[in-house]
Amino acid sequence: MIRRLPIALLPVLLAAGCASTTDLDVTRAQIVQQQQRLSQIETKISNDKLLDMINQVGSLQAEVAKLKGDVEVLNYNLQTTQKRQNDLYNDLDQRLTPLEGKTAATPAPGADSAARTDDGEAAAAPTPTADPVGAEYDKALAQLRNRNFKQAIPALKTFINANPTAKQTPDARYWLGVAYNAERQFQPAIDTYQRFIELSPTHARVPDAMRNIGGCQRDLGDTARAKSTWQQLIKKYPNSDAAQKAKQQLSALK
């Protein structure tokens, strides 16, 4: 026989059922709320990461653009340097060419030293004048002609120090400046050219030395001093070939 629950217990049971349902609803609502918060957090994290990635990409793009600009500048500087170097070599060739063949050939050992007269008698040949200083100078200058600038520098310095009063010494000092210039040792080149001008102020190569000084100053980044040097050259030697070239170089700086 089924026992019947007292009628007095029914409200209690109903209240317990309602409480369980309410708690479940509250718990479910809390779960939904937590899921929403979690979703918001995930979205924020995702957005932050995306923003960070966008910033990184922007930074990389800016860096790449800067590097491209640097490469363009380097290429321009390289082309400019190569052009100046070629101009220097061409100028050097033009100035060295007239010097070719000026030195008398030295007779080879064992060569016939007597000339024959009409009657077949041997006539005494004139004794060639030995010029060891000239030979030393030509030997040093040969390094320059062959563009062995590193070897030309010590060779010319040795000649100048050993022969301070020789007639070739002013030219040797000028060519020493050219050798330094070709080796891109611009400050030693400037010092050498200035010493050349100081010791040989009336020498025909003074205008060229002044133009080269301006070129070295420009290559050292001192464009103001380069302009001043070239302007002095143009004023002092207006009809010289060096002055005409200096005008072109001045125009290129503007």
C-alpha cells in the first residue's frame, strides 16, 4: 500500500524545486556572462595582437623604405666617385703623355760605342752624360704612368728627400700630390699640393694643383672651402685650362 505524503509537506517540496530551478538559471546566466567576458577578452587579445602586428609591419615597411633610400644614395655616391676617379685618370694620362720619350734612351751594354768615318776609320763616340738623378726621377714617375700609385708615393717621396734642389723636384712634388689623390688620401694630397705651390709659386702646374686641392676638399665634404679654392683659381688664372674645368666643377656643386 502506497503511503501518502502528508499534505503539509507539499509546500516545502515545491519550494525546494523552485529553488533548484532558480539556482540553475542563475548558474546558467553566470556561465553565459563568463563566456561573454571570455569572448571579449579573447577579442581584445586578438585585436591587440593584430594591432601589434600592424605596427610591426608598418615599422618594417619604413625600415625597408629607408634602406632603399640608403642604397640609392650609396649607388649615386659610388657612381660619382667612379666618375671622379675616371676624370682623374684621364687628366693624369693627358699630363703624363707629353712626358713620354723625353728621357734619352740609355745605350745597351756591349753596344758599339764608335762611329765610322767615311774612310772606315773608327771615330771616338761622344761619352753620354750620366744623369743618375734624372734616371731616379724617371723610375719613380714610371710607377705613376703605370698607375701603381701605392708604389709611386714612396718612390716620389724618396726622390724629393734625396734631391731637394734637383730641377725635377717641383714636378715630383706635384705628381706626389696626384698619387695621394688617386689613392683617395685627400688630406695628404692637399698638404702636398699646398707645399708645391708654396715652394714653386710660378710653376706652370700651380693652377692644376689649385684645382686638385678644390677637388680633394669637395671629396672630404668641405664644399664651402672647395668653392673658395676654385673661385680663387678662376680669379688668379682666368685663362688657364684648370680655371675652365673649375668653372664646370663649381656649376656641378650648385
